[in-house]
Amino acid sequence: MPPRPTYFFKESPFFEIRELILSNMSLDASPTHRATISRNLTLNESQSGRLKTDPSLRLLLFSALEQPLAPFSRLDIAFPSQIEVKVNDDEVKANYKGLKNKPGSTRPADITDFVRTKVANQRNSILITYALTQKASRSEVSYPISFPNLTLS
């Protein structure tokens, strides 16, 4: 059984979260220096098979600021202001900031192409380095289906 999500993110017209793959990545407040968190991600046979057969499925990295009522409310995606994400020693280039003064405009980081999916139960390393954060954050890797061809009119 997949882990139960500790955070619920606001719904998006561009993706639907299907399964939580990796949770409990806590990014503690670090106002004066850099901090690093490292986790291992292992996909089982079912998850690996679904990623190979359905190209619309993506592995996305989500993050949100810790809030007192987080388990009971929907949160905006928000990454620390200075963040670097590496998967299997490859840097994930993504827009971690969103639009200025527009909460909720940040998109999750797509790490699908960096994760080894050819062989099930293969270990993937995720390394997150961040700095100058006043508030703690939590990050999770989820297994949503994305809707890349959806347009708003």
C-alpha cells in the first residue's frame, strides 16, 4: 500500500495526483547556511511498468511551506527560494519560483527523465540542497497523470 500523503496540494487542471511515491522529506528552516537532504527512491515492478507503458504518467516533485493546519487544508506548491535538485547526480532544471507575487503559480518539478525506470527496484538518489529559508518546507514525489495537451480557452 502506498504511503498516505501528509500534504494535500490544490487541484490543477494540468495534472491529477494518482499515487504518492516518496514522502517525509522535511526541509528545515536554514536562514544562514546551506542544508542538504538526501533520499533514495525505488520504484516497484508495478510503478516501473506503468511509467514505461503510459507516456502521460510523470514523476513530479512537490513542495509546500509547513503550516499548522497543513493536513486539513489544500496547499500551494512552493519551493525554498534557493534550491537545487539532483536525481542520480543529474541536476533537475526547473522553474522553482513561479510568478512574482502570485501564490500558487509554481509548478511541480518533473523528475521522470532522471529516474531509472528500465529495471524495477533500482535505487535512485534524490539530493536537495537549499539555503536562506525562513520557514520549514516538506517535499514529496508523487505519481500523477499529466495532461500535456490541455489548453485553457
